[in-house]
Amino acid sequence: MVKQFYFDTYALIEISKGNPKYEPYKEGIKIMLNMLNMLEFSYFLVKEGKGDEVKEIFDKFSKFNVDYDQEILIKSAEMKFKSLKERISFIDCIGYNIAKKNNVKFLTGDEKFRHKENVEFVK
């Protein structure tokens, strides 16, 4: 059975940097993400002087896009409010809630998610 993960932007960045701890997530994995993660990842690429790669990355990863609905947005607003001290972004809240709704692990190394349920924490 193929493992499936929701890739947080953190995971995308670490994979692009060649972090060896993310090697197991590069092949044989079914990926989920949303266009907001691609927006954040594109910003990272531009910031790193790799803006010429953005279109290619969008073309490659857009097939893994998972849309979200009103329920996800409401749960994300509630999560954001409950975690004001942690300062979790709306994009992370949306991704985390998409992962939970689809019964897949949220793959990240973001410390804000270290002890949350349904997280595959890799740092």
C-alpha cells in the first residue's frame, strides 16, 4: 500500500534543500497539498534566486492539489483562534485540516506541529 502524506510547505522546502531526513518522502509517496502551499513555496524559490523554477514547479505539483471547502475554512479559522499564542498561519491551518479530513498525516518539521495529532514530524 502506498503511503500518503499532506506536504506542508516546510516539507517542500526541506526536500528542495536536499535534507537527507526527507529522502524517504521523495519516492513511492502519494502527495497531497494545495495551491496556497505552492504560493509559499514559490515565494521561497523567488527569495532564493530560483524564480525561474516556479512555473516548472507549479506544473509538476499542481496535480497533487486538493481543493478545500467551507468546512475546512471554518475549522481553520477556529484552529487559528485557538492557537493565537503559537501564531500558526492560515495556510498551515488549512493544510492541517485538509490532512485530517482525508485521514493522511501532515508532513512537516514546523515546531508548532511537533506535538499535534496526525503529524509526521521530521526535522
